[in-house]
Amino acid sequence: MNDADPGPVLTDLVESVHRISGLPAGAALLSDGAVRGVVRSGPAQPLEALSAGFGQGPGGECARTGRLVLCPDLRRERPRWLVFATKAIAAGVGAAWALPIRHGDDTLGALLILGSGTGDADLRVAEVLVEAAAVSLLRAAAAERIALESSQLRAALASRVVVEQAKGMLAAHGTVDVGTAFACMRSHARRSGKPLRDLAAAIVRGDVNPAIILHVDR
């Protein structure tokens, strides 16, 4: 499993909420202002309503605003969220509660819970689970960022090493200083349209005659 993949974290969240509360639950993440990747758990009938709830519905509103959204009576909210409320009511849903998946100032998405409307949901356990999911998601994102930065650093170091090797080889071949060798190599790369690292690697491999590089008119 990819540690940076948020799917398993969201799946664990909604399955835990459904198992503990017995209510249908869905979760999704906020990306570039849009709510994406809805994960659902619960009876089949309300699942379509859960997805709609992350569009123009309490789940989408919660994710975008970072605020708790409580709807104990969806019939009253029908004009506010027409599509979602219509689907939810048709599926026997009468209430909805949306909790932001948030840690500190970072709102990552939302958890949406649907109920019959006959009583309030106990959100205390859901709040704990949402907080734990947010921490897991932030840790995964941080690990992915560190891995990417490390990869970029390794690539930059490898590029620097091969360029330094090529400079040394050119300097030795033409009995010039390394500054002159580098200027010749950079000029040749510019004129040929070849990336400097690729040219340096070709010099190190012996695929390019150093004399050609050193006789470029700068």
C-alpha cells in the first residue's frame, strides 16, 4: 500500500463510524477547492445520497468552509440543497451531520453522516475518529513531501557529480583550467540544445570527443 494514498485512511474512517453508530457515512478530501474521492460505508440505499452530499450538500459545504454542518431536519433544508435533500429523503434519510477533517488550521476534507431524523447522532466518537484521520493524512503527506525532496536532492547531487567529472576530464585533456573547461562545455550544450547534464554524462562515458568541446568558439 502507498503510504501517501488517502483512500485507506478514509475507508477506515467511514467503516469505523458506520460500525460504531450504525449510520451510513462518507468521507472525501478537498483538493484545489473541489471535493474529490468520496468513500462510503453503510446500506446500499443511501449511498447515492452520500455522494450527492459532497457536491451541493452538507459534506461539500463542510469541506470548503471547515465548519461543522448540522441538519437535524433535511426537509427544512430542501431549498438549500435541492438535489442532495431530494435523493436523501427518497432514500429514507431525514438528517445529516458533516464534520470537517481538520487538524489545527488545516482542513483536509469532511465526514458526512446520514440519519433517519428520529434523533440526534452522538458525534463525540466521530470527532475523535476524524481527528485521528486528519493526523494520519497529514503525516502521509509529509512523508511523501520528504521523499520527493530527497529524490530531487539525490538527482541534483548526481547531476553535479557528473558535471564535475566532465569538467575534470576536459581540463586534463586540453591542459586548461576547470573554469575554462566548464565554459566550453556550457557553450557547447547551449549551441547543441542538449542539457548540460546529458552532455557531461556523454563526455564521461567517452561518447563525445573532448577536442570538439574545447574548440568551440566562445
